[in-house]
Amino acid sequence: MKNNKKIDINADLGEYASQEAMNNETSLIQHITSASIACGGHAGDQVSMKNMIDHCIKHQVLFGPHPSYPDKNGFGRVKLRMDDESLMQSIKDQITAFMNIAMECDTKPTHIKFHGQLYNDCFTDSNLSELCLAVINAVCPDMALMCQPYSEISDIAQQSGLNVIHEAFIDRKYQSDGALVERIYEDAVISSIEDQARQAVSIACEDKVMTQNSKHIQIQADTLCIHGDHRESILTAVAVKKTLEENGCQIVGYEF
């Protein structure tokens, strides 16, 4: 299989809670082309944000904030019942804190990606999607939105003229509607590096992905996500890049 496709490889960073995890993340940066950095909602603080931004600059990796529900105890993977104003203020505060640090580093973020349950909820919830997009339009309208294809937030963002970077996951199982299988299910996560590389090639080179029901659906992605909070993330990144390049896919930072 040979083609001339291009694909970005991204990772979620700044989520570390130990020196070992931090070292893993900073090493991973050398194998990706873009990064979404936790900005205080589910993980991260001013020190970790600056650390990750500095490393992204050093390795010429595109980057942006990774806001979430304000839920450090649940790592942003639990839906929080909040009034709209409080949620909007939390997201705004996270993005603003990140942008201020980026400004201190004399650089500018280029995308925004929501995290965890907030990211998943925006797949089907149009009201929540509009709320999140309202924050983007108010705080960082020049940033592109990194999100899933087929999602409500993608449709609304594109209709409003916002640049969208469509993301797919190499380590997650998909439902027939293009949504991710929820993590509460046993088969939600693909753990084998070989299987992750195989899914990466299917998405990037063939524009399709196999669902949990063993059927293929079409999917067009601009970027593939590697989760940075796994010990094997570097091995995964190396294997995925090698397999993609062997199949004629060029690894480059996203364009919009």
C-alpha cells in the first residue's frame, strides 16, 4: 500500500504526576508533530504548562491548550453537572492561563482541544458544543479546533467559519456512528502496539476504521492521537511513525 498522504501525530501532554511521567512526556515530544497541553482543569499547573511549551518550542512541535471539566480528582473523565456560566468561566480561565504563559514564552498556540468527558460530550450535545465554541470565539478565535469528525461540535464550528482539525485515535475502539466506545467497556482501548499501528494505517492511508462490531466506517482525519500518559507511548509513537512511513504516509504538522 503506497500513497502520498500526510498526517499529523498529536499527544495530550502536561498530565504527568511524577518525575518519571514527566520524562516520558518530554521524550515523547520528539516523536510527535503537535501537542495538546493540560491547563489546570483535569491536570497541569503553571510549571507544567511552561515546561511543555518550552519543549514544544525546542522541537518545533505545534501546540495548544487542553481544557476540561474542572475535575482533577476524576482526571476530567466524569461529566460534571454545572451551570453554563460556571463552566464557561472555568474553560475561559484555563485557556487564558495557558495563553498568558505562551505569551511569556514569546509564542502563540495554534489549536485548542477539549479533554476527556467534555470532549466526548461535545460529540452529541449541540448546546454544550455551542457553549464551548462561544468561549473559543471570545478568547481565542484564531485557534483551530481539534475534534472528532461526525461530531456536533465539528459541524457547528465549521458552519461558524472556525478552522477544524479532525482527529482520530489509534488506541480506541469506535462505534458505528463514529463515536468512541466509552472507557467503561472492557474493549474500549486497544492495548497492542501492533494493533494500534494497524489502525493508524487504516485511518491515515485508507480513510476507514473498524468498529467494535467488526465493520468498517469511513473516517477522514488530519491528525492521529497518541495518549502521552502511558508508559509505552514512546514505543507506540516510534512504531506508528515507522509503519505509516513504510506505507507512504508523510508525518507533518497539521495545516489549516
